[in-house]
Amino acid sequence: MKFTVAGFSNIRPSKIATRCPHCGKEAVMDPVGAHDLQVQLSIICGQRSCPNTTCNGHLFIVFDRVSKEIIAAYPPVKIDFNPENLPSNVLNTFEEAISCFANSHFIAAAIMVRRTLEEVCLERGASGDNLKKRITDLQTKVIMPKELLEAMHELRILGNNAAHVTAQEYNNVSHQELQAAIELTKEILKALYQYGSLLAQLRALKG
């Protein structure tokens, strides 16, 4: 990321709402130090800390003073998801996809989303000599909304395009496309591994 800097000026820091990259909780991050640094028009650099007393995680940020939109952060702020009941291979692969996305490595993120589907098919015993056939076979082994099964094929194609340098879409994987892909993958994982647990919790409370 590049900025054309004509000069620096110190300004009073403000609180910024975001998800803490350390504990994963939504929070209004507290300023660290007496000043932020204005580097270009409304572009501000500063430091913040998580207000959660069990965390107090430290965060470097670049943000727009007017919109409060975070332009860059270190550690990167990751998309939130629930890891409950996910098999370890599925969880580790999906976490890598989210980490790649947080670091703006969109091609790598698309490939890891595809690999998450591979891990799901392997864990559920779906058969076939390629992922397309394994996803089709998965439909005979699980109960899922039709839309999510169709989404798995869309995610497979996205990962295929990202993995092959000859694919027309190789260099055109966008932030918005990957964000939608990760949100869809979250819903697929919920349907396969988490809805049953939530239902069991509800029944236990009623009993």
C-alpha cells in the first residue's frame, strides 16, 4: 500500500470499532499513546488495544478518519466464524483460507476454500475421481439445502480458476468474490457440522 505524503501531523486519537485479531471478539478498540499520525488527507496511522481485560491485544491500524473504515491492520482482522464441531482437517484448512483472505492473498484463499471442500468430501466418505464427482456423491450422504450443494460447485470452479495459470480468471479473483465464497463456505460447514449440535442443545434445554 502506497501513500503520497506531503507532511505528517499529530492528531488526537479516537476509538475504532472492529474485531480484535487476537481474541476474535467485536470491540471498540482503545487508543494507545497520546497521538495518531495523519499521513495523507484523512488517512490516519495509529495503535489500538483490545478493551477485553483477558486479551489487551495490540493492533497497528491505517484508517480513514472520516468514514472510520480500516484500510490496513496488523495483525490482519480476520472474518469471524464458529469452529465448533469442525473436524481438525476441515478446520485447519478453512482457517488457512481465512488467513490468506485477511492478508489479501485472494488466489491462495480461493485455492484453500476449494481444499476445504476436498476435506469435507474426504471426511464424509464421498467418492469419485475428481472433486466435481465427489461433491455430486456427497449429495447422497448428507442432507443439505439444494442451494448450498450448488454453491459447492461454484466454490469448486472458483478454486479451479485460481489454481490454473491458464485460466482466464486467474488474476481476477476479487476481495468481494472471496468474501462471498468464505461466507458460503461458513454456511456449508454450519449445515454439515453445527446445526445438529444446536438442535441437541435446544432439546436438552427443553428437557
